[in-house]
Amino acid sequence: MTYPRLNIELEPIRQNMTKILSTCRQWGIEPVAVTKVYRAHPDIVQMLLELGYTKLGDSRVDNLKRLEGMDVEKLLIRIPMPSEVAQLVEYATSSLISSIYTAKLIDREARNQKKKFKLTLMYDIGDLREGIYGVENLCKIAEEINALKNVELCGIGTNMSCMNGILPSKENIMEFLEAKKSVENCFGTKLDIASAGNTDVFAFLLKNGMIEGISELRIGEGMIMGTDGGEGVIEMLNQDAVTLEAQIVEIYDKPSKPKGVAGVNPFGEKIEQGADKGMRRRAIVALGRQDIHFMHLIACDKNIVPIGQSSDHTVLDVSDCDKKYRDGDILKFRVKYGAILSGFTSDYVYKNIIR
């Protein structure tokens, strides 16, 4: 066995994908399956194709390259860097965008590659990440993009929850839809896509009902984790598809408080020391920040208490555990979104696909 390892069970993920696709299509929404968190892993992407997803999205062009030859729409869900425009046009069919500067670069490259490239213009409704702020500014840039010859403005999009945690509401979704209508009024023509957000919006609509006018959602977390961005459980979905295992490499009784004068650690942090609890049983697993940050892990043994982490080690207090852990034992963890993202990205974390 190789550790640390992510255990990825395909069947509960397939069930989540099936329920999301069915629900979205009942609402008249065509979901974009976001492959970012698992780096477009071929086994997981294959399930999307088998289930009939028509749109795949990722934030990295390198991941979109893995989708080459697949008969689906390929959307870059991060605002493209000017330096990657040539590869973007080669490997994707559409992109989210917020800048006329970048739109012109894409237009020029699409002409060079003899392609028509689709754009979704992002509107910022308050999470203050990407997007144009203010309807007048949105209409102005939309008109400039519409005048370009080799790109097509196919819709308006928005995002929430991902930076400042601004949650979806009927008010901000309606603001977004009204902004799209304003752009359509400027053109005198209807845009096909109203890309209203991510898994958080899907979860909001499940609880509060469909809002007419949304045509697209970009969903990744819900498929893999069965949760929304605030880690709220989506009841109809599975939450146990991915777990982490790590191996104990040292276990000793040691003082609960460090000895000596404390400065900052290699990450620039000054660690606050708690109360002195005397000698405690401390286990070290071979998993560090270069792999997965321990704040994104939840030990399946509820009596395990995380103490700290360096780049290569995670230290855990196992004093109150019923099981008497030993060197070489395997500890199992439930994972949050950040752990799956880091785990799939790290070459040091083994990916164990369970069919």
C-alpha cells in the first residue's frame, strides 16, 4: 500500500452526477461539470461522458488539454491569462471573461486559428472576485465584445461564495438576471446563457425553488463531496465518496508544551501555546502542508486531536483514543473541499480509484 492516499469511490460520485444532471434538466438548466478539483481525472471524466453531460469546465488549461478529442463543450472557468490565450483557443471552446483587453486577444487568436470562440461575460454581484461591477459598465464592455468578429458573446455569468463567502439569495440572483436583460436590451437580441453560479446556487434552488431565467450552473463540489461551498450537506447527495488515509511514522509520550523560546515557524506563523496538559501521547503521520493542510481534514476517530503541522509531518494527540495506536498504523480522515483539491494536485498523495 502507498500512503498518504485518497480513496475515491466512483459509485457514490456517479450517483451524485446522475442526480445533479437530472435535477438541473428538470429545471431547464444545462450544468457545466467542473473537473478542477480532481484535475480532470480520466476515470471520473469518463463517467460524465457516459451520463450525458455536454459541458465540462476547468480553471486550468492544462486540465482542458486532457479533454482533447472529446465531443463536449470545454469551458475555462477562470479568467484567462493573456499568456495562455493561444492554448485556450486551441483546447477550449469557450471561456468566462471580464476584460475587453483579453477579449481582443482571444478574438485575434481565434482568427489565427480560424475558429469561432464563445465568451461568457462575468458580472460581479458582490462577492468581489472576478466580474464587471455596475450594469452600465457591463453593457459597455458587452457592446465592445459584440463588435468583435471571431468571438461570440453567448451569455452573462456571475459567481458567489468563492472568495468573500457571499451566499446566493433571491435578491442577488434576480439582480444578475436583470443585468443580463439590460445587456440584451442594448443588443436587441437574447443571449443563450445565464450562468448563475456554482454548487451553492444549486443547493439554494433545491431549498427555495427554481428561479426562471437561469440556464447554466457550474457544479463541481456537489458532485464529489455532496456539499456546497459553506460545507452544508446537500441531503440528496452522497458525502462519503472521498477519504484520506495516512500512516503513523512515530508515536511517543511527550510534553504538551514546547520547551524554549518560541519564534515563528517556516510559514511565518507564531503558534499560540495552550494550557500545559502534562505528558500526552503524540502520533506523527507522514503528511504535511506540501500535501494537504490539516485544517481540511477530520479524523474518523473522534478522539484524535490535531496539534500542528510542518511541511512533511502532521502531529496528532491520540491520548484519549480507545484504540492503542502503534507505529505503522493507518489513520483515516474525512476530507473537506480543500483537502480534495490539494490531494489531487499533489504528486505525493496516491489516488486510489475504487470501482
